[in-house]
Amino acid sequence: MKRIILVALLLVSFGAITNAQIKFGIKAGVTSTSIKTDEVYTDIQNADFDELAVKGMNSKIGFQGGVFARISILKLYVQPELLFTSTSGEVEVTTFSSGTELGSTIEEQSFRQIDFPIMIGYKFGPARIQAGPVGTIMLSSEPALDTFENFEVKEEFNGATWGYQVGAGLDILKKLTIDLKYEGSFSNLGDGIQLGDQDYNFDSRNSKIILTLGWIF
């Protein structure tokens, strides 16, 4: 009986795969990235300040582009994507000495990365809804805290992080695709930050609004 059930499941799975439609495409668009952080570092040694506050501020516009495949079975689909993303966001950096504010500046923090979302969606007519995980591999970054001339700051960013995406899309004439997605983070951007000779933890994350246009071949 178990063998009969196993064979039946294999036949159903094989039938679903053979009935699936696989298409490929390219896509590109813009991102609006916000850096979510609100950190205060205290008891800083060997600097002109003893406290440093970092707070996420304005979002910045970036670029995203790459390729995707869409595997459709009836109204369901799986869409893996491979994308290059260039993003940035602004943070406010404020220094204090003995409780007195010394100054505040707005700094830009930028990232270049490879993203590979795997979207699972449902189609109703030309419209779609979708959600899924997204993995990110960091290629390079320009930290916001590299502006201190006489004080060394090192931000230790993770090489790979995980997040999620949710959104909606529209297919026009089965060729042109429009997608609007929100991306959040499951993990921190990095392991910590080094201020002078001291190590601190930090909880800095990115969130994005992504708007792309694509073409299915």
C-alpha cells in the first residue's frame, strides 16, 4: 500500500512538472532604501568625544537589475531571480562629550550586493501577488562612520544576510511585467562595530521599496 501511495505521489509530481510553463526574462528598476538603526555607543576612549549616537534618517534611491525565471503551474508560480543591487541610505551621526552635544552630521552609507529572491505567487488574470525569502551577498560597502580623521572606526558587515519580500505585480500582454515589492530583514547588516580599540554590538538593518519593469522572452 505504501509503495502504491509513493508511486502515485511521484506520478502526480512528474505530471505537475511536465505541465509547468517555464519562461525567462530580464528586469530593472529603482529601490528606495532606509537604514533602520538607533544606536548609542558610550564610554569611548582616546577620542574627542565619549558618546556617539547613530540614527537612521532619510531613504535614498538606488538601482536594481538582473534576470529571472518563472515556473508556472496553473495559477501558481515560483520565480527565482538573480539581481545586482546598488543601494544607499542616510544616517545621522551625533557626538557628545560629558553629556554636551558637540555636533551632528548626515552621512550616506552605500552598498553593492547580489540579491537572489525566490518569489512564490498566485495569478488572477493579469495581476499577481507574491512573497518569499531573499538572500543577499555583500560585494562592497561604504560605511557612514568613516569621516573621523583622527579616530579609527570599522564597521564589520556580514558577507551574507537573509530577508523577505512581499508585493504585487501586473503582466501586460504576457510580456511586460511590473512589480512593486517591500523587502525587510531577518538578520543584522553586520556583526559589530569597532570604535578605536573598543568593540560594540549593533543592530542595523535595511528595508527597501522596490519598483521594477521586466520583459518575458
